Amino acid sequence: GGGVLLVPAMVIALGVTQRRAHATSLAAVLPISLASGATYVVAGLFDPWAAAALIVGALPAVFLGTFLLERLPQRILRVLFAGLMILTAARLFLPLTNVGSTFEPTVLPLLALVATGFMVGVLSSLLGVGGGVFVVPMLILVFSLDPVLARGTSLIMIIPVAVLATWRSRRSGNIEGRLAVVLGISGMAFAVLGARLAVILNVRVSAILFATFLAIVGVQLIVAGARKDAAQAREKVSIR
């Protein structure tokens, strides 16, 4: 989806507040997911049963996620997002076995996917990420789905989640509208290329490079936030 890159870029490089960066990120992720998801759909690289179950669980969870986004302190949001980046980096260093199978739509797996969708819906709408960092490894490791199908299914799932979360955050005034449009359109321009490269690139090499990048940015986000908090504390002392 791109949220793990968009949020720190907005916070560190553009000075957007953590709350507005989370809300704006998911709005920008929507057109990106549409473009890259369409590539997977045209190629038939997604599982409709798994996507449907994830969506059923994720949509009601968006209301909880956006509720928390409006009320949690900025510092908590920053720590949660930095933790997500570091955990994602750690996960990427672990190989995901390509089992090459499809999802069996029986009752228990479908219910488990609905529960997974609920968790992802909360985290996506709260942290402004597409949810692929949770959904893809879950589909591969727990539900034995082929990695390429898992990526396509994840992108399909996030589209209605991003629509609902964007509508909710727009009503609360947390979205930088013009910035979301610019990021979304520029992301669309490269989303199809990214989806094509994902099929042909060496998975381990790209995962390790991306994991290293995420870990560095996650630490930088924590350091930048700590410096900002310290500066604000000094300013309060000087005023007194």
C-alpha cells in the first residue's frame, strides 16, 4: 500500500503532524492500491474468497481505528508507527516459504480470515498503512497461500478499507487533501511498474534491502520525535 513510506516522509520531510500524516497516508494509498491491485486482478493473481472474508472483518473495524486516531496523543501514534516499522523490518528478514497453494474456503479458515481482517482494519485506519505488512505474511504462513496471490489479495482488501477510512477522517478534518492527491497520483504512476517488478525480482534480496531501510527510518522517526518533544519541553520552561 505504501503507508510505511508515506507516513515518515510526511512527518520527517514535510513537517505534517503524526495524526494528519496517518489519515492522509491512507487517502493517498487508495489510488495506489487501485492501480497496482488492477494489475493483479487482470492477471488473476488474487484469491476472491480470502479477499471477501478479509473485507467483511475489516470494514467495521475501520470505525474503531479512526475513533482511536482522533483521540490518541500524537506521541503514542508516533511510537506505535515506529514500532510497526521496526517489527516489519524484523519480519522481512525471515523467509516466507512459497508453498504455491490456493485458499480452501471452509468455515473455520473463513472465520479466521474475518478475525484477521478486523485486526488489520483497526491497525490500517489507525496507523495509515495499507495492511499488507500484516495480511501478506498471515496469508502465506497461516493460510498457506501462494505469496503472489497473497500480495494481490492484500491489495484488493485495502481498497474498500481505504475508502471508508478516508471518508471518516475527512469528516473529522484530519486529511491534507492536496497532499493526498499529489502523493496518490504520483504513486499510481509507478504502481503498475512495482506490481510487475514484484513478480520478477529476487524476493530475498528485495526483502532484506527494504527491511534495512524500514529499520533505519523507524529509528529516525523515534529520534526526530524525541528531539521535538525535548524542544517543546524547553520552550515551556523558558516561557515560565
